[in-house]
Amino acid sequence: MSIEKTDSKGRSLSKDIIQVIKHIPKGKVATYGQIAGLAGNPNASRVVVWTLNASSKTENLPWYRVINSKGTISLKRGAGYEEQRELLESEGVVFDENDKIDLKKFQWRDISF
């Protein structure tokens, strides 16, 4: 049984989310809500989380470029936080002393795909 979410035109929300995530450039981040909105449903942040959990490996998604609206990593320490931070830092993303990313500087804004 599939729990695939579709929009009013019958398009797959998860497929649209995957396409948005694939377009986040190196050195930039996007928030769960931002991705949901770009995929056509701004209220579907939880579907973004579900899609990341279900498809990151099979779709080779840059999952680590997705953060929360506070500019922080949602994963807990010891449960992926360190890996995500390391991957972001390797692309030049900077964290402040409170483990926050400056969204004004690092949030993906050139949405042209």
C-alpha cells in the first residue's frame, strides 16, 4: 500500500521534493519548509523529512544541505549531526558559536531550475 502524496494535479509531491533537493548547490542550504514550498506544498515539511529518510541513498540526494528554519541541524549529536556538519563545512558553510548557519549568507536563493 502506497502513502504517496500527490498535489491537486496528481503529481507526486515526493518526486517534486527529490528534484528540488537535487538542485541545492554546493555551499548552500535549504530549509524543510522552503523545499516543501518549492515542491508545491508549503505545509509539507514533514513530507520532506519522510522523503529524505526514504530516498536519500537511493536517489543520491545531498541530504546534508537540508536544515531547519532556525538555521540549525535537526539531527541529534551522535545520530548524524556530526556527519552533516562535517559535510556542510567541507563545502564552505560556516557555523557560528551557537551551531547556527547564517541563512542570509548560506540559504539557497537562486531558485532557477
